[in-house]
Amino acid sequence: MKNDDPQFVSVLAMSDSGPAPEAAIVRDLIKRGVFVAPVLIGAPAFIWGANGAWSAAYGLAIVLGNFAVAAWMVSYTAKISYALMMGATLFGYILRLAVIAAAVYLVRNEAWVELVPLCLTIVIAHVGLLFWELRYVSLSLAFPGLKPKQTSHQDQVSKSINN
């Protein structure tokens, strides 16, 4: 196969110009994060006081920002090339872990920081939100991204009657 052959397609040159399901998933994930924020912030506030609440809020902001940056990196680089997307996913993960570590390191000695609720919030929010979101992500090519909303049986019956 020659490189100037129109049928030759390099794997490195493949890209995606379709809609980005990552954006819809991360918007849904952030909505769930905001939904559970009172619990994630309230429990440390009850145990550690105002400093626990501020630490948990800071940790939750780190987590939601991390998810948003990850989705942006994947959707942006997929439009350029799949190879770049894979590299951005791998090295972006390492970079985002370093940013999270730096975000904790920079505030660790501040008066408002309680490290235990901060770190617990970061770990629990990451894992908890990802597992919660798994229930709503479609793993089919027919509906990439979020699963379509299911209609009730009554709605389906009324649609079939009207047709």
C-alpha cells in the first residue's frame, strides 16, 4: 500500500467529527455531584466544624473540575486524532493526578484545611460519582453517552393507540 493511495487510511490520522458523549456524561455527573454536595459537605461539617465543611467543599470542587477537564480533553483531542486522544487520556490522567496532589499540597497548611475530610471527600466523591454514573451510561453504539430516558408503560400504550 502506498501512502498516496486514497484507500490508505492511517490509524494515526483517524478522528471523530460526531457529537461528544463525554460532555453529556460529565454534565450529568456534575449534576449528581451538586445533588450530593450537601451530604459530602454536611457530614464533615458535623464532625470537624466549619473547617471540615470548607475542606470538603474544596475537595468536591477539585473532583468536579477534574471530571470536567477529563471530558474536555477527550472530546477535544478526539476531533484531532484518536492517537492524540489516547495519549491525552493516558498522560492527562497522570497530569490531572499531579494537579490534584498540587492542589492539596498548596493548601495543606492553611488554617481552614482539615486534611482528613479533604482527602476523604476527594476519594469518596471520585469513586462514588463514577459508580453512580455507571447506572446511567449507555454502553451501546445505538445510544452513545447517556441511556435514553425510558417512558412509562402508560405512555407507550397511548402512543400505540394514537398510531
